[in-house]
Amino acid sequence: MRALSLRSLVLAALIVPALAACSGGDGDAGEGSGTAAKASQSESQEAAEWRAALEEELGTDTFDFAALQQAAAADCARTDAAAWTVELALSGDLSTSDLTRVGLEHACEDVVPAFDEAVATVEQAADPLDLVCGPGVELPAEAALTADLVCSNR
């Protein structure tokens, strides 16, 4: 009988801490989940601010926010003014640059100065395609393929 009682105590000693951990039992676990909740709330706040900026820029609340976030993430890969100049010159249209800028401001603020410099360069060019189609222009391989197509149909 005594062995049965000892087994029950050992079993209880093993199960109680496990159950407490599963239910968030001690204060440390609560603090950890509080930190996660704060991070989630902060992320939600940032997304809400980004969404509001897009609504203001577009003049509507009907847009694909996830697609715009993905586009901004891809845009963050262009970190220098030269890459942005090529991208903007090849696009042939600066009308979406304000929308792109909003995405950069929220996704990767450090890229905004390079983007602004490129926008100014393209705006000042008499023909933006001269920036990518002119003689002696060296472009990255991916941009060169697009430039060849655009420049040949000029």
C-alpha cells in the first residue's frame, strides 16, 4: 500500500508542473505571452498606420494590402539610387512613385533617400530612357534584358 501512495506522490509531482506550464501557470510565462501580445499589438499598429497612409494616397479603402506589402518587400531589395533610377526609367511612368514611397517608408525606411534621389534624376531627364538606353550605359543583367526590349521599341 505504501508503494502505491509513493507512486501517486511521484506521479503528482511530475504532472502538476507540466499542467501548470501548459496553462501558463507561473508569472514568467505570463510575462512572455504579454511580450508577444505587445509585439503583435505593435505590429498591428504599424500595419494600421501603413494601411491609413495607403488609403490617403489612393483616396480609397479598397485595395489589396497584402499585395502592396509584398511589392514593398521586393522594392526594399533596391538599396541604391542607381538601381532605383534604372527601375523608374524603365517603368516609363512616375505616377505610382508616391505609392511606392509610402510602401518604402513603412517597410524599409533606410531605402527612401536612394528612392527620392532616383525620382529626382528621372524627373530631371529630358527622356528617362536616355538613362538606360544611351550608349555606354552599363546595367545589371536583369535590367539589361528589360532595357534591350524597351530600348529596341523606342
